[in-house]
Amino acid sequence: MHIKLTSKMHQELKSHLHPGDGLEALAFAVCGRLNFGKDNWLFVHELFLMPYDKCDRKVDSIRWKTEYVEDILEKARTKGFGIIKLHSHPRFATDFSDLDDISDTTFFESVYGWTDTPLPHASVIMFPDGSLKGRLIAEDLSFQPIKKISIIGENIEVFEKHTKCIQLSRAFKRNEQTFGKKTTDLLSNLKVAVIGCSGTGSPVIEQLVRLGVGELVLIDSDIVEEKNLNRIIGTTLQDAKNGRYKVDVLKEYIENIGLNTKVTVCPVLLQESREAMDELASCDVIFGCLDSIEGRYVLNLMSTYYLIPLVDIGVKLVADGEGGIDSINGNIHYVYPGSQTLIERKVFTIDQLSAESLERISPEEHQNRQVYFDNIEVDSPAVISVNMIYASLGVNEMLNRLHPFRYGNNSKYSHTCFNLTDWDINISSTELSTSMLDNKYIGVGNLEPDLKNISI
């Protein structure tokens, strides 16, 4: 099992569970779910901080009445949510105690009886420094260690059951010296999605492979064409003649490198494939390398529903009409659940999104209504040297969220804009999202609406 929560939730929990009096405290989380393959995910959607006066708090135990959480249990029953019980251990490096075992068995027996579902729930300990340790509670009330707990915000923090004992390839030793063994090991355990595998996507993929990311999910519905050969790494003229999917070519290319990267490919349009959305939902980081407004919107939604940090990379080359270049601009947006959405950042508008969605779903109707929409630019010119700059900025953005190396706080770098023609880099911070609708869906998991037919 993998548990995810936002940094804001983590801070709320830390303040409540460790108030400074040295006694245990209690909280509960209502969680969205993902059940995919052999794994389960719980995404924290809503917290309930148990009032101190409703508990019998001691240094090494805590007791309460189940009737105080009946509203939570009813919400789990009616909507299919999972439940996480969280409590504090005032002392570091302590495991679940015998009293914890009794408490979890008793409480989760009630949870399973109330919710009438075989899907697992979880129990988590928070230590004074905010670190977390958890276990899955199965339907038979047996305990299994939680594989991974991730905190998603300006930084990406991961608590793992254990770090796999990996004999690093000599190829990764230099990476280890640069970012440290902890970061190199973390990269080897990450599952990263790249959506859009052409101009910026292919150099992003190249870097992720050679940095030692353990697993990649590549999503792109297009085939290789001759016009792509000047900017997609690993493609050949024969691939274009054979009409091969870009993701299939890149998978073969990656496997031939020989660094044991696991690669899953989805040669589909993301919002039209439930399987592709589930693969994406199971990832630790998303790279959005799309020209499509609708695609970027869907990635922002997926980031919110499944608590996945999103690195959105956009490149714009504008010709001067005389065979030259008027401007070259690239933008890197780091988006996490609860931060401003791409619409709030004015990356695109609702009208542009509606127009593009309508064109995909009903091309004929789009033609009839074109007068109501702004023109949407497509097929902007791209060259590999330009794309590589912005791809590198995007990959380094991810690395800095995992292992901060910039002098400034990461909150300053929500948006990086590099104007290549002026050789000018600007950074800016963003506020938290004020969209009630987007905040409502943080961590809902597979309760999300059908993304196939987006209606604005």
C-alpha cells in the first residue's frame, strides 16, 4: 500500500498530534482510493482531528469512543472511502505497541462491519519530527507494513518501509556524488509518467532514464513521422516508414540502453483510456509535455484527485513572418494539489479549453461554433536545442523538489519563465488555489468524474 497526503495536511496533523505535552493524540483521515494491479493507494481527502477532551490520553496509549467518529464511518460507507487512524508516539523510533495492536484490531473490526467492503484501511504513527510509519489493516484484521508514505507540497517527501538494497550501476555513481545516495536510491524507487513524448517529452525521458528513475510510464497516441526525426531522441527513418507508435520506439530505445528501467507504454489519448489514467494515477510524479490545452487540464485534474506533483513544460516559438524568429519562450510550472491550477495561473482560459474539448468530441459542432472561440495555435515550430533547455529545467525542477539545492525556498519557484531571445530567466511564486471546486476534489481518487467527456 502507498499513502499520500498534502504538506498542508501533514502540518495540521503534526500540530495536533504533537502539541508539546508528551501525551499521545489521535486523528482520522477519510481517503480516496486507487486499486490497480496488485497494489492499493489511499489518498487523504479530509482530516478529522479528535478533540483532546474526547480522549483518555497517556504517554503510551490513547482511548476514545467509536461513537465520536460515526460520521466518518458513514461517509466511508456511502462513498467507498478508506479510513486511516493516525496517532502520535512522543518517543522516536518506537514501533506499534501491544496496546496499539489491540486498539487497531478493535477499531477496524468496527470499520469493516460498518463499511461492508473488503478493501483495506490503514493505521499510521507520527513521530515528533513529523516522520511517519504505517501498516495496512486487511479484512481479516491482519497487519502488513505500508510500502510508502508520500507528502506532496512545495517539496516531495517520501517515507519508505525500507530502501531496496540496490547495487548501483557504475553509470549512476556520479549521480550519487551529485545528489547523494538517498536521492539516488529514491529515484530508483520512483514511478514517473511522461505525457507527450515528442519535442520536450523525449529529452525529459532521456534524462530520467540516465538519472536512474526506476519506472517510467509513457503516454502518447501519435506515431513517428519524418517531420519528428529532428526532435525525438531514439527515432529513425525506418520507424517513420513503419508508422510505429512513438512510445513503442522509445520503450525499445530505453531497454537497449541497458540500465534496467521498467517501461510501461500507453499509445492512447489519456482522457479516452481508463487503463492509461490508472497507470498515471499510480505514479509519483507527472511530466506534462503537451501542446494540448485539454491534455494539460486533465493532468491538472489527475494531480488533484490522486495527489501527484505535476511539472508542466510549455515551449512557444513565434516566427516573424520573414523566415526568422520573433521570440522563444518556455515556461515551467510546478503544480501540486491545493496550489493554483493552470487556469488560475492563466496558462489557458476556460474558453480555449471548451473549444479544444469540443473539437475532439464533436468536430462538426466545433466548426459551427468557431465564431465564439479564440483561435487555438497548433503545430508550433520546434527545434531540439531549444526543447532540451526547457526539458532540463523541468527535470531539475523535479530534482529540486526531492532534494532542494537552490538557495531560495521552493515556494519562490512555482513558475519559471525563460525567454531565450532575451536570455532572461524570471521566477515567481503562486498563491494557494481559491477554486472551491478544485479543493473539493483533493485526494478523492477513483471517485473522480469521468474524464473522457469533459464538460465545462
